[in-house]
Amino acid sequence: MTRARTQLTAGWIIAGALFMASPAGAQDAGTNKVALPAPATTLKEPSKPAIPGAKSVPAPSAPDAKPLTEPAKPNAAPPTAAPAPPKPAPAPVQKPDYFESILNLVENKPIGFTPKAANGLDLIQPKSGAGGVSFDQSMSDVIQIWGKPHAITMSTYDNEPLQASDITLHMGASRFRFLNNKLVQIVLHRSNLPNAAFASGIGFDATEEQVLAKMGKPESKRGNTLEYRIEGTSVKIQLAKHFKTGAVSPIAITLSKN
């Protein structure tokens, strides 16, 4: 330590002499001021020699100082929802087969079936209708009384011009014709409504003589068919031999709206 101090003092003396010899030093000497230059380097205390066999122990580090306020955390991204499973592809629409579509419109019926409607089936009224249905009713109205037809015909060749809206529903031996979905013709058969009759009492059990006596002379007779016009409606009475009595009597009665 003494040797180090001696070197430091000698350094200051030499530095002072050099400064006094310089112009700046001479100028300062005239003013009785002595400016000592700063030492060029800082002398460090020599390190102590290491002791053989000694282990170096690192100085304990200062504990990490915590900030007074914790830094604001960046806005955390909201949790993303799991993606929804893909929707199954819609099942292809199965178009109904044309043949099956037609079969859905009809049902099997015996030729002599009887409708199950409660009232009005047996009354024949030329001006309004017969068999429980009325002129200008729709197909749906007739089906409610008679059920689905067993067959459907559309605009046959004997009706000119051909019209797709000319449709006939066949109900056993009876049938109903429509134009633009309005009932225009009713054909009642004895096998379906054996008790049907006009208000005069003439029905399927009457003989030809009784028909002529009650309804008078027809406007025309074509074969075995008597043609009348009653209350503005065309009335045709088809005659045939009754299979039970053998007498000639009505087998079918047709009402047509003009």
C-alpha cells in the first residue's frame, strides 16, 4: 500500500512540473493559480493474490426488486369457440314415380259398391244433382261422399276439342264428369244406388210403362234410352231388362248440366 501511494505522489509532481513548463501553466503562474491536471488514469487497487486451495464464493446478489405496479397485461384474445360440425348434406329429394302418383289418386272398388254417406244419396233432383252431390261441386267434394275413384278418364276422342280439364271420375258403375273442376254430369247406376228415385217416385225399380206414365212422352228415344229435359237439365233414362224380375226398367240415369 505504501509503495502505491509513493507512485501516486511522484506522478502528481511530474505532472505539475510539465504543466508549469507549458504556456498555460506559465499564464496561471502569473495569477498565482496553479491548475493541476486530472490524472490520466485511475489507479486500481491491486488484486489480492489468490490463496491456494481456496474456493471462490460468489457475492450474494440482491433480490430482484418488484415494480411498484405490475405492467398492464396485453388484452388477452377471447377464447375461440370450437368450430361447429359441418351440417349433413340434405338428402336428395326423391321424385315420385309417375305411375305411383297415379295409383295414389285411385282405389279399388267393386262394381256394385255403395257409398257410405248418411243422407241424400237416393234423391234425384234434375235441377241440382243426385247421389248426394250437386252440380258445380269440385272433385274433392264428390270424393268426400263417394271416396276415391277406381278409374279416371280425361278428354276422350269422342269429345272435341280435346281438353285436359275434361275429367271423369269412375265410382264403380257410376261416374261423375268435371269441366275445370266443376261437376257437370252425374251418371247413377242401379248397382250402386238401387233405391235412388225422382221426387215422383220413379226409380230403378219402375217399369218402362210406369216411367212413361209418370214422366210422359220423352223428347226423343235412342235405342233403349229415353231423353227428357226437366227444369233445364238433360235427363237420360237407360232401360234394360232387370236381372231379377225380367221386366224392362231403368238401369242408369244421367243428369247433364247445360
